[in-house]
Amino acid sequence: MDDNEALDAYSAAVVRVAEMVLPSIAAVSVRTAAGAGAGSASVISTDGRLLTSAHVVVDASAVELAFADGSSTDAEVVGADVLSDLAVLRATGPTPVPVPLGDATRLRVGQLVVALGNPRGLAGSVTAGIVSALGRSLPTGAGRVIDEVIQTDAALNPGSSGGALTDSTGRLVGVNTAVAGFGLGLAVPINATTLDIIEKLTAHGRVRRAWLGVVGAKVPLSPEAAALVGSPTGMQVMSTIAGSPAALAGAHRGDIVVTIDRTPVFDPTGVQRLMVEDAIGRSMEMTVLRNGALVDLVLAPDELHS
């Protein structure tokens, strides 16, 4: 294959995705008490559900969708989860066919991806690039971290948020969420975890999570502590919230968390991963390293309220 043939193959893939997916991408206009906003969304079901970024529709009093065929419709926010930066909308009028869902766990670094959305109000925009990295972590304004974020060099701009990131077959593998710099865009992956979040937002309008009330930081450990923890770094308790499960269980500032519910924990993200709905109210053991000795604490996480 010569250079011209390779370019034609690349172009053909992007054109194919654009023709297949663009009709199902909505330009989202939002009104809030603070003013107007804009973003993008993807149709994901035949009953008019769309997927977007939570920060696009937070505090929205009205949402309008516009499609590439010139049609438009109002929409309601079914549910939004700021901790994953995902939101589900439901259109009040007809919508195009849904974008087929893919699986971000199958992506490989260097793979072609296509971003479709509404950057800077320019509806129906398409950019292409590659998967630059996988497994990134993205801090959110809510104080948590979104795991397994996709990094891409496909150009993203304000307004791209909520738009589709697809593979070369046109399957939705991510929701564009942030511009971290020139040539550095981030997308929330479509995987088993996010599909579960989407289902819960659709059914209940929110995602229930557990909460320990412990503030931790990743710190290097001494050789002796590292041998006990099983890692050169660990999560040190910096503080606990008064009256929280961690405080009531006796967690102290300076403790190094070793395990929670028999699962090794090395950083605050490790705690976050365990604080799922099934953990709410369930008695579990937290082992900490304190003054060179292992101490077992029994606690029951509360439900996290935003």
C-alpha cells in the first residue's frame, strides 16, 4: 500500500463514520439561572434517550436539541451524575437512530478514533485522531476521580463536551468531556461501569454511592511499612469528617490504609472504587497500619449525598 492508498483508507474510514453517526449527534442548547450554555449529545436508544456530559446540563431549566437534518426538539434531564460526568436526556420529540455502543476496553493506543459534536457552536463537526493513551484519571469538581479516561489527539473545543468519540466502525466508545491542552482531549469511556451508570440514571435519575468520610493522600512508605502494605506507596489518612463512618470506627490522622473489605487499597482512588451502592450500610473491615502495627477497624459506609 503506497502513501496515497493509505490516506484514502484513512479518509474512507472517517467519512464512513461521519455519514453513519453525524445524524444521531445533537447540538445541545441549555438555559440555566446563570445564563445559556451549549454542548453535544448522542442518541443511544430508540425511545429518545441521549447521552451527554453532566457538566453540560447541570442546573438546566430548559434543554433544546438540534440535529443535522434541521429538526429540533426539547429534552428533559432524566438524570445526571457529576462524579462520572455523565447525564441521560430524553427528547420530547422524534430523534434519529441511535449510535451503536462499543466497548472502550477493546481500544488500543494508536487506534483511530473520531470525535463528533458541536464545538464552539459549529454543529456537525468531525475531527479524527488516535487514542493517545488509556487508563488516565480525571479529577472532577465534585472531588472524585473518573477512572480509565481515554486520551486522544482528536481536536476538541468548548462545546465538544457530551459529544461522541467513536471507533472506526462508528461505535460509541467514549463521551468527550474535557480539553486538557492542544492536541490533548479526554473522554469518559463506554464500558461495563459506565453502562451500569447509564442504566441507573435512566431508571432512578441518580447513582447511589457509599461514603466513609475519610480524606486521604497517596504517600511514599518506609521500607518497613511498604513490606507490610505490599506497595511502595500507600494511602495515608489526612483527616476524617466528624460523625462519619471512618471517624466513628476510630480512624486516626496518620493511619495508612492497608485493606478495605479485604481488598488492598493504595490510594484514594482505590477507596473510591469500593464505595459502590452495595457497600451502603454493610459492615466491613478496614485494616490500617498505625505506629508499625496492623489495626482492624469495623465500619459501615453511609450513603453519599451530593
